[in-house]
Amino acid sequence: MKITMIGSGYVGLVSGACFADFGHDVTCVDKDADKIEALKAGRIPIFEPGLDGLVAANVAAGRLAFTTDIPTSVREADVVFIAVGTPSRRGDGHADLSYVHGAAREIAENVSGFTVVVTKSTVPVGTGDEVERIMRETNPQADIAVVSNPEFLREGAAIDDFKRPDRIVVGLDDERARAVMTEAYRPLYLNQAPLLFTTRRTSELIKYASNAFLALKITFINEMADLCEKVGANVQEVARGIGLDGRIGPKFLHAGPGYGGSCFPKDTLALVKTAQDYDSPVRLIETTVAVNDNRKRAMGRKVIHAVGGDVRGKRIAVLGLTFKPNTDDMRDSPAIAVIQTLTDAGAAVIAYDPEGMDNARKLIEGIDFADNAYRAAEGADAVVIVTEWNQFRALDFARLKTVMNAPVMIDLRNIYRPDEVARHGFSYTSVGRAD
Ligand code: UDX
């Protein structure tokens, strides 16, 4: 099957490479000629474990190609996926669909023969109808079926999430597309991954509802953590105790500094806006957004409190900048708000992150960067763990103590146990557990 992926960013590149690995003939398209040249030269513009090898293998096998040429790649395709960005629109939180609509027009101008057009990008309910309207207006002769097929990929685990999905959701209103989408996902279908067919609007809402529910679940355990600190309970044990209930489940119950990333913040806001537009407000998600935003700054105040209430002239080492491990993505990372709170209070911040520092330098001013955890800790009055990278899970406390100005650790990801850190003579603060 010939598949064209419009948009070679995080979703388009991973999805294209995985479809090629299924044996399909895939062309990834992007307007950014530099990005396409880099991809042709085997350079992957994003950090995603395993993606470079997957791309190289499929390019070598002749199943994966890169181009800026939309007309040719659309004309030859059986299926065209729209995987372009849908960022939050400046100022009002709605999803910016200009790239999606632009892609729809260009596909309509070049499509030939029956072609299934798929919105893979996360798009508000009703976007599929709008894409179809734009395409039919642009080219009334176009023989197309517009389908919704949202992705559920986690950064840092995207290839595994694509190849071993909990489910594949396909929203269609044209039965001809069912056979094509079944063929596209045939290798997964054979592996018993549930292929859920529904309508386009239901499929679009499933994506937002899924991310919003996950964001809600994280925010719930974060609020439980705050309560645990007040009542003297342990949030990790609360999470375990409720997570053993099959109706709740153990995942996404890790208390931390708040969620970030390129999806939860954007998608929760977009769902809130859509719900308000349809006069059916989702108050639980409105509250989730507000609680999560407040939490990130509250974590900065937690650090200030842990070092005695005043950080003026103090050096604080921040370990972890990215919004989660195994990515270089800094979008809406809690580290940004934590560091801002600390520098606003007069602290000098030195940060280290295994992958995120290049992106962090573009986003955070007025701090220093070190090339490893121990360098960052030199002369520091406290070490703060913001992102749970594996390399922060077995720090040498004795070595930290010799280089630091004071043995103080604030662990916003509960990587360590309070008793083990106390044994090393550290003052230790974490999330939702008695210090
Ligand atoms: C998420 C969804 O998981 C994925 O299905 C969707 O397609 C895109 O958005 P992603 O944003 O890459 O994926 O990361 P995820 O692993 O979900 O974490 C999101 C945020 O929640 C991170 O900031 C993470 O640190 C935080 N988180 C996650 C917690 O604080 N606690 C948890 O238990 C889990």
C-alpha cells in the first residue's frame, strides 16, 4: 500500500517509519526543506529512542522516502495522513488548525483516484467535517473519504506505542475507507490489537477525552500528595492502594511537579474551549488545567521552603529540564516554572539535563548549565530533581556531599526513599511523603 504522511514531525515521522516497517511504501513530506535534507542524510531532528535505526533500516529497504513535493506524493498515494502541528492558538487556547486546513487544500488539488485522507494530528471535534468541506470545495471531482485516526504515542516510547497499541481508533463515515484502513493496520490487527471503528466525531473526541482523563488522573494523585503531606500519609502507598482496584489501575498515579509536554497542556485547553463553544463546559478539566498550572510554581516555593525560606544569593542545582525522561522536549516542562520561581526569588540556578539543554537554552535565561549532575552540584545549597532520568536514580550521595555547600535534596519525582537519603546525612524533601 502507498502511504503519504504530510508532516514529518514527531507524530508523522514515527508513524511513517512504523508503517514502512509494516511493509508499506511510505513517503514522508514536509515543507521544511532543511528537515527533509537532514532526514535524507539520515539525521533525525528529534530525540526518540530507536527512531534513527528504524528510519535507516526502512530507507535502506526502499520503503521510506522523504520529499517536499506534495503533488507527486499525494497523486501516488492510496492513503494520505495529515500529521501536521495543531498548536494552541495564541491567546485563546483553541487548537490552531491552519496547517491542517492548508494540507487539506493541497491534498485536494493533487489527489487522483479514490484516496483515503486521514487526520492523524490531534484535532477538535468536527475537524474531519471541515477538512472534507474544504477538500470538496477545492476539488469537487476529488474521490475521497476523510477519516479520523488519532495517535496515542508517548514521547520516549512512541515506537513501542505504535507497534503495540492498546487500541487503534478509526472514525469514518464512508465504508470504502474501512477496507483501506484495515489493510494499513493489518500487521497490528493480526496481532489482535483492537481496531475500533466509529464515527469521525466520536474518534476525534476519544483522543481529547483520553488525554484529558490521563491529565486528570495525574492531577488527582498530585492533590492527594499535598493532602498526604498534611495528614502524614505516603502518596506512593496511597497510589498503590487505590491502583490495585481494577477499575482504577496503577498507571499514571506517580505524584510529581505537574504534567507538561506537547500534548496534555495543549489538548486539555482545546477540550475546555470546545466544550465551552458547545455550551457544555468540562469543569473537571478546567480545574485540572488550573491546578496543574499552580502546582508547577508551587514546586518552586517548595524548594525555597526546603532551603530555609530565602534563596537570595543561594546556588540551586536543578537536575532534569525536559518534561519527562527519554526526550529532549522542553514544552511546558515543570522545570521552566520551578526555575523561574527560584530566580525570581534571587537564587542562582545551575541546571543539567542529559538531552534537553540545547532546547532549554532557547527557553530559559539567566541560569548556568553544567555537563553533569556533580558539576551542577558544586557549591550548591540544594539539589532539586525535577525529571526522573535514569542517571539520577543512583547518585553518589557521599560525592554530592563533598561538592555541595549544604547536603539538601528536593526530589520532586520521589526517586529516593526518605530513610536512605537521611542515612547519608542529607536534608530530604519529596512529594507526598513525610520528610
Ligand atoms: C501523552 C499521552 O500519554 C499519549 O498517549 C498522547 O498521545 C500524547 O500525550 P506524552 O505527553 O508524551 O504522552 O507523555 P506522558 O508519558 O503521558 O507524560 C505526560 C506528562 O505527565 C509528563 O510531564 C509526565 O511527567 C507526567 N506524568 C505522567 C506524571 O506526572 N505522573 C504520571 O504518573 C505519569
